[in-house]
Amino acid sequence: MKDRDFFKGVPFAHRGLHDNKTVPENSLAAFKNAVEHGYGIEFDVYLTDDGTLIVHHDPSLKRSCGVKLHPEKIRTEDLGKYRLFGTDERIPLFKEVLALVDGKIKLIIEIKVTKKYVETCTAVLEALKDYKGDYCLESFDPRAVLFMQEKRPDLLVGQLYDPNPIQRIYCHRLKTHEKAAFLSASIKTLKSSFYSKVQSADPSVAIVTWTIRTQKQLSLAKSKADNFIFECNAKDDSYIPAPPAVSLK
């Protein structure tokens, strides 16, 4: 199913509605904050060493928790040891995020690039089997995109595009731009004619852009994309405040 209507409406908060000060990214507090303010949420999912889905972005806990450890090496029983950015917030389980959101807002769920993409995608699809809310799935890894499309052709599955040309070449070789329900483009490459050409060939393909931090980026996103993923930062005055949670189109 390709449906641009999914992306009509409120913008998506990058890793939840966080501020890099008291509410850390990809935390239950950030997700609760987004729900309370009516934003959609974009977040990232890894599969741990013992087969548990967790929500975390970086391929190491160094930046977020001060520990040099890959998320895939985490044991579920040890999750309580790792606190996010010096706060009391811990790395959440995927099922905890789904329970907190409970269908109140839309989700963009990113499957992180790992060697275990089949296991991760399979676990995510299983976890979402009975979830009643609106969501879509995406990944930088075109293999994950194609796998999820094959297993669940009824779902909205998108291809993330990195500014790195090597990643784009890999995606084009597998032709995920012709098969994905939407393309998720870095704001750094949004002006590329590639995205408009894809939509000209198939008007049902949505374009989502990330990560909007400045007013200039916000203006570009509104003019070129169906929707956008934004981020606030209480420590940096150059960042935009949270945009109004009203319909974009």
C-alpha cells in the first residue's frame, strides 16, 4: 500500500519530544511529552543479545549512557544499569513505548542497520501484530525494507536515504525507491531532483524529510516534503521551538 495520506497532519518529533536538557531523546519521558502535545513520533529499534527489542539510536551507548557497548550486546536484565544522558530515564523496551502511545498518535519506526536485520524485522513485525495504532516502518538498510515489504505488503514501509552517496547507490541497485511506500530524505539532500522524479513516476509515494532544526530547514521541508521530522534543543537558540501541532496540509 502506498498512501501519502498517512503523512498528512502533525509533524513527527525526532526520537520523541525531547529538549537535550531534562528530557532525553528516545526516552519514555520524551515519548510521553510528544503524546501529550499531539505530535507523531520517530524512533529507533535494536534487537538485544537476548532477543529483546529496545529503543535506542546510536550503535554504542557511549554518547547516551557513557558506556562503550553496542545495543545488540545488551542483556535485558542489565537495562536498568544504563541511564540516559545523566537523567533517571533508562533505555525503554519497544513494547513499553507501544503501550505508552497506545494508538494516540502516529509512529515512524526505524529498524537500525545490523547484521541481524532479518531477526530484528521479524521481531518488530511480531510485536506490532496486535497493535491498533497507526504506524509505518523504515530503514537505511534496503534489505530490511524489502524483507518487511515481502512479509507484510499491507504495511507502509519506507526507504531512508543517507547523504552518503554509497548508501544511495546500494538502495538504487536494489531499486527500493521503486518499491517503497515512502522515501525518507535528509534535509541536506531534499532539493535533489531525484525525489521529485520518483513522485512524478508514482504520485502515491510520500516524501518525508529529517531532521528539521532551523527555521530555514523548516521552510524548505514545508515546500518540498509531505511531512517532516523535527528536533528541539533547549541548549541551542538556533533550533526551532516545537512547531504548532496542527494539520500541515
